[in-house]
Amino acid sequence: MLIGAGVGIAFAVSGGGKKKTVAQVSTTTTTPTTTTTTNATTTTTPAATVPAAPKVSPVQATFDQNLRATFYTINVSEQGGGPPSYTWKLTPPKADPTCNKFSTVKPSKAVWHHSDTDGCNHALMGPAGHLGTVAVTIKNAFWTCTATFFGTNTASGQPAQRCTKV
């Protein structure tokens, strides 16, 4: 003869769908000779792990006298998050704004042409060459990193700025 039965089930889902918890609350069945109790069961699905930020070298500038141009390169060591994308930008010298012939050679390399015929005034150069700033932004699925270089002379730039999570 069945005297009483009670069943309770609760489901809890955290926001964003990243973690699910399923709990079965105590189930008790009572008959004249048997009592059965089932304890709670919990299942947890971990959230996706963000890989370490890419390792980004300083920008390396190499002046080519024959081409009257400076080539800028950056090296990125992928840490996860898919292949990076690169966005290069030149901020030309304030005193020489027409000295702005700049383009991307390949994703990790850009060139700034700065001869007289490229609209550059060599009387306005400083100790770093033409006084503009080259910047590169590197992005993958999880990170955005930036690095800059000031001038057109052959040199290695400052360490890349800190990467930030997307």
C-alpha cells in the first residue's frame, strides 16, 4: 500500500548561458516497509577559457635610402584566439602634414614613403627623421594590442602597449 510520495526537481541556469546547474532535490517514497532518499545531484559546465594575450614585439623601422622610404614591421606570437588582424595608421608630422604617403605592404608590414616627391619637407626633419607616428593595432578573437613608432630612422620602437581583452 502506498502511503505518500513526493518529488521535487529544480533547475537553475545562470545568466549568459555559460554555466548550467541542474539539481535534483530530495526524492522520498514511503511504503510500510521501505523509505528511499536520493541526495542532490549537481552538473557544472565551465565557461570558455580566454587564452593568454599575444606576444607583440616592438615596431622595427628600417630606412631604405634608395627608396626614400621606411619599412615598419611587427612580430606577433599567437597564443590562441585565431589569426590576428593588423591595422596600420600614420599620423603625419604636424609641421609637414602632406608627408603622408603610407600604405600596408602585408599584414605585419607597412611603408612610409617620404622623399621630396612624396610631399615631404626635409627642412622640417628632427633627430628621429620625419616627425610622424606610425601605429599598429593587432586584434584576435579575445585581445586588442597596440604598438607605435615615432619617426623614420632605422631603430626598434618602444615595447608594445599592454593588450586589452575584447
